[in-house]
Amino acid sequence: MELKRVVVTGLGALTPIGKTVPEYWEGLMNGVSGAAPITRFDTEKFKTKFACEVKNFVAEDYLEKKEARKIDPFVQYALVSTEEAVKDAGLDFETLNTNRIGVIWGSGIGGLKTFLDEIMIFAKGDGTPRLNPFFIPKMIIDIAPGHISMKYGLRGPNFSCVSACASSTNALIDAFTYIRLGKADIIVSGGSEAILNEAGIGGFNAMHALSTRNDDPQTASRPFDKDRDGFVAGEGAGTIILESLEHAKARGAKIYAEIVGGGMSADANHITAPHPEGLGARLVMQSALDDAGLTTADIDYINVHGTSTPLGDISETKAIGTLFGDDAYRLNISSTKSMTGHLLGAAGAVESIACILAIKNGIVPPTINHFTDDPALDSKLNFTFNKAQKRDIRAALSNTFGFGGHNASVIFKKFEE
Amino acid sequence: MSDIASRVKAIIVEKLGVDEGEVTPEASFTNDLGADSLDTVELIMEFEKEFNVAIPDDQAETISTVGQAITYLEKNVK
């Protein structure tokens, strides 16, 4: 059977550096850091006291109070970014066959705040399980696509992908695959995460995964800098409307870019540490290129996983060097996590949006906070340090790697008839 | 209005997001105030918490209107 071409027709973003796609892009272009002291809880006893929060988010600005109360922040974020994307795509569901429109969503952890709040109540009680009836349906990861389907009446494929920080890339790949195979016309895809609470920060602190640069949060996320000391936790959501090319054309939709390949692999190495030589990272990029029918010569930009951890940045760079060979030196590479922090399960979605807009606008967003070269990294690579760089981008690749050794990469290409 | 009645109404307004004027004694949680089965369970739990009383499941099943809730609590709250 002939595979359908799949294009991007709508975008939505709720991020620490902008609460809409235009604000997010402006933040990326200006090299804005989303990091600041945590406002959500008292951090006095925590090793890390800052994060990339979505600033001044009031759920009731977007949702009815009654509805907002019954959903976890990770679902609130999902509904907000999706509303922007649905409008952006010009989707009028009254006129479309909603049985052929699905939602495939990623989140790494789901309703951690709900879990924490309910268990705190239980822990303070006498052992009687007086749990709220909304506890489970607020917390479970698949409730995000569930709520999106209920809001818009979308009755096509509907589920969540869970692969830690690769979750929303896996969601995009699944959405791409199902549309390609003709199983849906449109899929609302992306991911959301909301773990900036005592459990999230305390948990990642216990693993020594987070930066502790409390005296200067704005420069803490510094991927590929010699003095990087861990990732900066972020939160938010990104929505990408994927649609078959024929369906998009039939309704006269605007087309941002084409999604042409998805790759998946596992490190099979360690629960949290990357493979030292970047084996899984190399395999996943190769897998995405093969899926797209492209070679390393066709890629102009890689939005790397680049979390600003000592080990991860090195292994990913090694993987790029090994796979791309001499082509590595003509690439633009950047980690937008230097600005947004690490949105975990939503990272793949918001970073794919960065790739799509980089292709559309011909500008590569920077890796900010570069101060000192790391001798362990190949200095001939172009990490797009500190300032955005103009460049005609034919195709861009976005990498995401999750705890558990899950790797997922996706490739977007400039749309041509 | 008794103290219990006003506290019951306040909980219903808060949890179901309805206007105070809609919370009449005859109003049914599900038919008139837009509650689903989970909302109803949550309401009963909130009453238990607010009035420090345990409402057994077989009793909870008989409480489907605002008035029934007030009557039950007026009888059972010490």
C-alpha cells in the first residue's frame, strides 16, 4: 500500500518562556531563559530552589472553574496548548468526520500533583482510605487525550505514550504512522508535563539529576558548557496537529512543514545513565533517517536532547559525530532546553515546534548560556551558541531520550509539493 | 436558614460550580445541578469532612437532593 504524506497544520505551545506559539518563538529568538526561583512550594529544604515554571498561569483564565478543579495541571496545560493549535489549524469539527480524528499524547509522569496531594491527605489520616473519587481519573496519563477528545468530540484513535522524556516524540511518531497508514485523517498530538512540586523536584534531586546553581538560575541550563551541572526542570505543553496531505489540501489548510520520519531505539544499558558512546542515540537517528529515506547530508539542523547533564551531552555529541561523519560539521546543533528548561514528557513536542518554526522562518534558535568550551566535546561542531543563526533549513531532526533508555527522534522537512 | 443548611449549600456551590440561587431544597444533584456519579461521591465526602460525621454507603445512596442532605445532616450531626 502507498503511504500517505503527513503535514503539520497547527501548533500550540504553553512554555516557561511564552504561553502561546508566537511568544514562545520570540523567547527562543531572543535567547530568553525561563528559569527563576520556584513559586509553587517552599523550597527551603530542597537542594534545587529554581525551575522553569509556566509564569503566572491561572487555569481559570482558560477553563471553567468547575472543570479546572477536576483535572491535574498536566491536563490543564494540554487543553490550553491544544486550544491554540486547533484554532491555528482552522479546524471546524462540525464539518469534519470526527471518527477519523484522533488524539495521541505524551506525558512522562502524568498527574504527580494529584497523587502527592491525595497521598498527603491519606498519610495525615488514621489509615482510612478517604480518597477523592477524582484521584485516579485526575492522575492517569491517558486522561489528557481523553479530555481533549471529550472537549472536541474526537472519536478516532486515542491514547497516551509513556517513555519518560521521549514520550511526546513517541506520540508524534505514532500519530505520523497512523495517518501514514490511512487509519486517521488528523491526529492532535504532542505532550504535557507538570511536575514542579515537592515530589518532582525532590525526586530528581535525589538522583542528582538537577542543576543546583541556586545563585544564578538563569544561567543554570547550559548544555555543552564545561561547567554544566545538571538539567533544569521545566513544565508546559506543546500541541502539533498532524494531518494527511490530501486532507489538508482538500480543506485548504496552511502547511507549516512535512513530517517525514520517526526513529525509535533503546540503549539497553542503564536505568538513567546514557550509553557512554551514545549507541542508542546513534541508532535512533539512523532509524529516523531510514524511515524518512534521507541521509545525513539532507539534515541541516538537529535540536538535540542536550539536557545540560555532564554525561548526556557528551554521549549525544559522540553519537552525532559517529553517525554524521563530516556532515556533522555543516550542521547547526542547538539545545533549546538552555532556554525552556527540560519539559520532560512535553520536551519532544515543544522542541519539534522549535524545529518546525526554524524550518519555516529560516532561523536556528540558539543554545544560550555558553561561557566555557568543554574540551571533551568536538570544538568544530556548531552548537549555535548564544545567538540565533539564519539558515535555510531543508530538514531538521529532533532528539529525545528518556530514563529507561528510550530514544525517539523525528524529522521535519520543508514542505514542497 | 440553619447553620448546617448554609454550610451544605456553600459546599455544593464550591464543588459543583453552580449559582447559589440554584441550590434549592428540591434541587437534585444529578438532574438539576449537573453532578455526575463521581461528583456525588465527592459531595458526600465533603459533607463528612465538614461535619465530622461518617455517612454509610447505604445512607449516602438515599441522599440525592439538597434538602435530603440537609435533613440527614441535621439529624446526624451532634
